[in-house]
Amino acid sequence: MNDDTLLLYYYNDGLSTRERRQVDAAINTDPDIAAQYEALCQQLNAMDDPEPHAVPSHMVQRWHDSIDRAAQQDLVSQRQPSRSFNLFSFAWGAAFAATLAIGISIGVYFSAAPLTAPTVIAENLAPPAAFTRGVSMYLRDTHQELATLPVATAAERTTLVLQIIEQNRLFERAAEQNNSQSLARVLRAFEPILLRLAADDIAPEDAEALRAQLAFELNVMLTKIARDSSNNSQST
Amino acid sequence: MAAILQSTGAPTQADFHAAISDRSDRWFSACLKITRNRDLAEDAVQDALLSAWNKRHQFDSSARLDTWIHRIAINAALQLLRKTRPNAFEPLDSEIADHGDTPESVQAEQELGRDLSAALTHLTEIERVCFVLKHLEQWRLKEIGDEIGANVGTVKQAIFRAVRKLRVRMAGLQGETI
């Protein structure tokens, strides 16, 4: 009997019932075939899967991140097709539209500014006062929204946080347009925390911890903006 | 959202993270044995995770998530291998001799480690893939044939040749270590 037949017998695949019975009988009655099969089994067992290769941590992190991104995209796309009227979402929509209008106005106003006063812009790279006031308002509003954020109910929390993320991106872009790269960077740094807070499977205590962290960061930012504004007004 | 996922038995984001932490080394190793290329193996796992996430509502909650992803990763690795080397699974009419160590096989050997993984580098593409799927992944011959577009006879022949070569190679490797 050849090794190929014994190999298929070992794998229990590729032989008919009749052929399997013939191999069975041969192994039980012929010591040479039994020894041949035994040797084959030993060699095949030595070919078993070795320990898995160590995977670099950056690779594992990439896989974790890909799931987070996919989950986030799902959440965003689930929100978009919703057309049903809801007073709460209407209020949020109105607030968002107002913020968008303010953001666009600020962007349009300051993008036109260099045409009329290029020398002033070149000399003073600090964000304009109107923009700073807009950002302060946004940060204060966000701080309040976070204070009343329902941490226990994932769906509501996710909706609210996703809207905060949209506003945050808007202000981040406006900050870039207003030559305030450091402010844009700070706003950008809020996003990963907000994304984690928006995750649907986060434990309420973790959500609470993230909310506290954000509230703290927002306070720090508000204090810094107030101090910078005060310094600027004193120096002018 | 969490409630919806639980009611349909679909795995959650946290389930995926747990599976990645526990089993991604095994998925990667399996994909590496098939592709013999770290980048392709990494991409295969990445593709598998995204595919599993998108199809998570089809997941049978009585099964194990990591096993399900493992299977999808193998399929992704085969797909990537087919894409990068279109003739990888062409049946061979005659026995291909082992041409010894090529620069490619030496590099792959260094990446894969010794023993079985090292010996696998001396097989042709179809021999290696058929052997890995049969011996390590326990696929049925017909499943392998369906996956690589070959008949069962071709798959059997590839496995016979693979085992013959591996027995010789591994006996040699064991001899070297003594």
C-alpha cells in the first residue's frame, strides 16, 4: 500500500467508505503496513502548527484602529438617512445650522481681510478678537452640553457627541483659516476623546471619565483664551 | 446601538477588540504561511477584520468570533495571493524539483522561522497552499479545490508532493539540530 493512500486515510478525506475499510483491514492484519502507517503518523504529527509568530504592536494597533474607524463610519452613516421629525433633533439641527452660519461668516470675513489690510495680518498672527469670541462661545456651549450629556444611554449620547464633533471640525477649519494653528491643533486633539465618548459599547463609568476629562480640557482652553485676549487688549 | 447588536447576537466593537488582542497572532501566522509575505499577511488580516465587521449581523452567535475571523482571513490571504501572483494555483503536470535555497526562500525562511515554516518555503505555491489548508487548517479537499479553482485530484496530488518534500526537508532540519 502506498503512502498517498495512507495519507488520505490519516486525513479521513478523499477515500470512499470501501477504500477506508480496505485500509483498516490492511493496517489490522499486516504488521508492515501498520508500521508504515505509524511512521507516517509520527512524521505528520511533527508537522503540526508551531507557535504563532509574534506580531508587532503597531500592526495590532492598526487592526484595532480599523475597527474603531469602521464602527464610527457606521454610526455616522446610520445618522444620515434618518428623516423623521423630532423636536430634540430639530433643536440640535437649528443650533448646528446657526453655528455653521457663524463659522462660514467668520471664515468669509477673515479670508477677505488680507485684501484690505495685508500688512496688519502679516504683523499680527494672533487670532482676531471676533473669532476668539466665537471659539470661546463654542467651548462654553460644549462645556454645558457635556455637563448634561446622558452618559447612561448610548444612543442619545452618541447622537449628541457626533454633533459636537461636527461643530468641532468646523471650528478647527475656521481656526486654520484664521492662522491659529495652535488652536486648530487643540481642537483636533479633542476629536479622539469625543470619538471614544461616541462609541456605543463604552461602559457608563468610562463615559463619565471621558466627559470629566473633556470638561477639564475645555476649562483649560477657555482660561487660556481669556488670558491671551486680556494680554492682547493690554498690549494694544 | 448596543442593544440592537445584542438582540441580533452580532458581535460588538468590544468583542472585535478582544478577539484582536487574543488571536490576531494566529490569524497573521496563518496568512503568512499562505502568502509568505508580511505585508500581504498584514493586509489580509486587515481586510478580514473589516469584512467581518461589515458582515457581523450574519455571524452565527453559537460560533466563535475568532474562528470566524480566522476563516475570513485565510480567504482574504488567498485572494491577495491570487491578485499578486495570478498563476499561483496553476496545476503542475509534473513533479517540480526542489531547486534548493533561492534568495526569496532564504528571506522567507528568516521571516517564518525554522522547522515547518522553513520547510514550507521549499514548496511550490500550490503545494504550500494545499498543504496549509489541509494539514493546518483542516479544510476538506473539495473546499480547497473550490477555493483555488482546481479539481480534487489536483489538490490531492499537490498535497502528496508537499508531504513527500516536507518529510525529506524536516528530517534534514531535525538532523541539523542534533
